[in-house]
Amino acid sequence: MQFILKWLQMTCRDTSPIISEMMDHQVSSRKYWRARIHLAMCKVCQYYKAQLEVLVRLARELGREDSLEQPEGSLSPEAKTRIKNNLKHPD
């Protein structure tokens, strides 16, 4: 029984990197469940997780907006083709 209690015991310092890691990719089931149990009991980490979720959502939205807009001062496709051709076959 003591092993189980020790396994479940996690501090916020132990949990916060796992929460962050969970936002980016899948974690091991051991990490997942330890973090979930801690989150069920800790309001501070619940708030931290909510803040990270907002940041991830905003970063994704900004990334989508940036990819849709053509940067100011970028070259036209014709200019890019001319430059490539000149680099391949200089006069």
C-alpha cells in the first residue's frame, strides 16, 4: 500500500512539466495518470493547465493567420523563377 501512495504522491513542481508535455504530444500512461490524479486535487495546477490551453490555442490561431498572409515585401512567383534560373545559368 505504501508503494501506491508513494507512486501517487506528486508535487506541483513534478506535475507542471508533465502538463506542458501533455499539451504537445502523448505521454506515457504512467505520467498521464499521475498528472491526472494530481490535477484532480490541485486547483493551482488546474489553473496552470487552463492557462497553457489558452496559450496553445492562441499560438495555433496566430500560426494559421501568419500562414494565410503573404509577408510584406515578398517576391512574386515570376521573380522567384527568374532568380532561380539566373542562379542555375548565370550569363
